[in-house]
Amino acid sequence: MKVETQSINFNADQKLINFIQKRMDKLDLFYDKIIKAAIYLKLDNTSDKANKIFEVQLSIPGDVISFKKVFRTFEEGVDVAVHVLERQLKKRKEKLRQNS
């Protein structure tokens, strides 16, 4: 799967980008028809500790699955996003099986 990462309001280091790529590659185990993942990392200008916005748009044939939430760290955001997207992909795969 092709993973496109964009960082807004800061420069993401290569270590973070590699971490995101590694975690997102796990989604291929659950649904092999994923076209690409567009990931947006944003820093919110608030004094709140949870000021990191993690957004994913997963392109699959015929649809786009999105996830967006605010976290304390981007690593935490990746882990939660992968877990949520994994569940959604499993549901989609099961639905496709029942329809065919």
C-alpha cells in the first residue's frame, strides 16, 4: 500500500514517517485491495496537551474510509487509527462475502 504522509505546521522526522509506514502496512493483512493511505499530521495551536491531530483517508475500490482525532502523540494516533481502520475493513470484507 502506498502511504502519503503530510505534516502541517511542523516538519515530521524520518523516524515518525517510518513508524507510520510500518503500522499502516499491517492493514494489508486484513484487506488486500487498499489503494493508498493519505495521512495528515497537524499541530493545533492550543495550550492543551492533546494538540496533535491525526487524520487518515484510506482509499479502497469504490469508497474512502476516514479517521480523524486529536491525541497527545502522533504514535498514539497511529495505533488507535490502525485499530479502528482494521475493524472497519474486517466489517467491509465480511459484508462483501455475504453479498456474493
